[in-house]
Amino acid sequence: MGVAAVTIAEGFQELHLTFSRKKSIIVSSAKDFAKRIAAMLKEHGYHLIVADEVRDLGIDTTCGKTRSTRVLKSRITKGTKRAKRVRVLASFTKNPAKLFSTNLWPVSKYGATVTGLSPSMQKQIRTFATAAAGGRQGHCATTTLALQLAKDKDPAILYPISVVSDWLAFWDSQPQLHQELRRSWHFIRARLRGTQVPWRDVRGPIGTCIQVLSDLKWVPWHPDQWREPEPSPLAWGYVSGASPFPLFQAITDTVHSQLCATASRHFLGKGYEHGVDMTVAKKLTRKAEKLGDQATVGLIRTVATASFWPRQRKFDCGLVHSPLCTRCGRQPETSKHRYWECEANDLIGHDAITNSEYLRNEALRLADTCPVYWLRGLQPIPAAELAAPPPEDDDLRFVGGGIWSSGTYYVDGSGGTFASDPRLRRCGIGIVKLRYFRCTTTRLTMGCSDRCLASARPRTALSSTRSSP
């Protein structure tokens, strides 16, 4: 030990390093060892403070002895204050939530993949993310973030992806340490599984990665081999240098399913279990923003995120003395009553109410079964999906019967990559045979993937003639 201290001191001298007595700190997993080294260096004129933790490049460091999150918590606190200022911008900017991805998230996540964000800290970040996105009291956070942020930019998804991405990057960069890292991984995993509150014992990037995956119900057997949550039988084995994006997508799907399960237990959340399609809500929001109609934008977000408060909801929370509807005064004002049952709706005279009147009977029958659709306007993904996905290759099927007779046929095709709604990108064909001034229509259908050529229409028609019987 003495030789090591002398070597360090001589190295300091050769480099002509200047030390600050207030900022030069020595940290060790064994404090007695640190004290002895500090005493030896002091004999050579170098004064170092012995401490349990130190801030190194903006990250709490304890040499793996304990868990320290002091710096990380202060950073989250600053992020919360910034989010409040961003929320103020919502009154005169279209999408202040963009500042979350470019400002709030980068600040909050710095060092988080090393120290690790406990579930409570992750919840804090998600809370100020929804605040920046203009979340209102009683809102569904998952829906708020899905409406305001880009796809899969929810902090609940971003954080585990960041942790796994940083770990795999480190694993790729240190092949000479793989054997040692495997031993450390198994030791730390066993230690975390043996504690009641595992996050209290997370002290570095290995523990962070293990616990983040465990919180998602994944099984992190080895540093490069993990299994998806039950009942999925899928296991992932990472090969150095391979693309990690399929793994990232699997983790994203896991988080998304958990978020949807939580959202389904929110106010009017039944039907959210398998996710909802935000296409229509986002499309209407963009249209209203383009027209400068901020009132409609706020209305769409309020209804979609379930941040409206009918009197029955207020009554259940002890905010009013009676749940009766203040418009008709006959029945409790539930969401179903407000939108579909109340007789006072007929007196409003708005086109939106008049044009949707034909849906009232079906809405009254199904509103309790799927309120996320009938009372919040969000279509469940199973109902939004087409019966069959587009095939990888062109699929031409003859719908008519018999063999085509000779004659003159007129062909037209439609669709392609630039269809306005990506969910409906298909190619269709129409074939008409004209005979003796009488039109005989024979129908064909053709589907192709979303990688259609720009010349999809003539290509569709040409393919139909080549494939016809």
C-alpha cells in the first residue's frame, strides 16, 4: 500500500497537478483503507478529504459501497421546476410538450442509467412530463403523453430503453471483461433477489439494468440473455455487434401493455386493456391547431384524457353534495347521461349532436361495456385493426366466378404509399368489360405492403392483367 501511495504521489508531481483542499476527495468501498492512503499522501504534501460519496462528472459515486441519489434527486427537482414553466407556455404555444424531449428529459436522465431511478423517481419524472404536456386534474397520464409526445416517447418507455441501450453499449466496448462481468451480474442479481426493497441495494449500472428488467417482469439470467415476462416463452440472446432494435421493441411492447393495463383502471378506462388508436384524436387536434381553434384543441384533449368531471364523479370524490344533473335535474349526471341520455342535449342544436343522433341507441347499449370509445372517443386497437395485415408480396385474388370470355376490358387501380391514412394503405383494382352497350363488372382485390411504389396505380392495373385467368 505504501508503494502505491508513493507511486501516486510521484505521478502527481510529474504531471504538475494542483489540488484543491476543499474539492480533492478520496472514496473507497473500505473507509479505513481510504484513510490510510490519505495519510500517506499527506506525508508527500497532498491533502485529500476522505468521504463516503462524491460527485464525479455529475454522478453520485460511492465505489459500490452504498446507494447515493442526492445529485440525481436534485436534478429531478430542477426538472420539476422547469416543467412548471413549460406548462405556462401551453397558453400561447401549440405544443410545449416538445420541450420535454429536447430539454426536460435529457436533464433528468443524466446519470440515471448508472445510479438507477427507483419506481418513485420514475413516477416523479412522468408526473412532470404530463405537467409539461398540459395534463389536467384527474387526467389519464398515458393518454396525455400519447397525445402530446411522439410515439413511444413516454418516460416509462424511454427510461428502460436508455438503461438497456447503455448496458449493451458498455458490454460491446469491453469484450475483455465479459467473464468478470458475468460473475458480477450473477452475484448482484442474487443479492437483489434476497432483499425486500431491491432498489435500496442498487449501486451501479449492473444493478440498475437487472432491477429495471425485473420490474418489467423480465428474467435477466445473464448479462446478455433475458426472457420476456410470463406467459411469453420468448428468450433473447444478445450477440455483440448485432442490432438491438428488436430487443428494444420487445421491451417497448412490455411497457406499453403494462401502461395500458393501468390506464384501463382509470376513470372510463374500460376498453383500454390492449391499447387505443390515437390516430383520429391526433388528426382532429392538428386540424384545430392549424385553424387556430384552441378551444376545440382543449376540448379534444379534455375528453380524450378523461379530465372532465361530471357531477357523479365529483360526488364520488366528495366535491359536491348531489350527483343530480344541473341541466335536467332528473338523473345523476354520469358521463353516459351527460353525452347520450340528457334531454337537454336536444336543446343545444349543435351539428355535432344532430349528426351523431343516429348512434344514441347503440351508445346507450354499449357505453358501459366500452366507455373508452363511447365516452372518450378513443378506439380500442383490436377494433381499429384491419382483419388482415397487408401481405409482404402482391396478393391478387379473383372474386368473380367462371372463366373470363374474350372482349375489351377497362382497368383502373388506386392506392399506394401516399394514402392519407397509413392504416388503410392498400391497392385496389376495378375491371369492367363492356359488351353490347351493357356493362358487366368483374371485381378484383389486390393488397400490398406499406412499401408500395409511387407508381402503385398503373402497377396495380398491369399486375391484374398479367394474373387474370
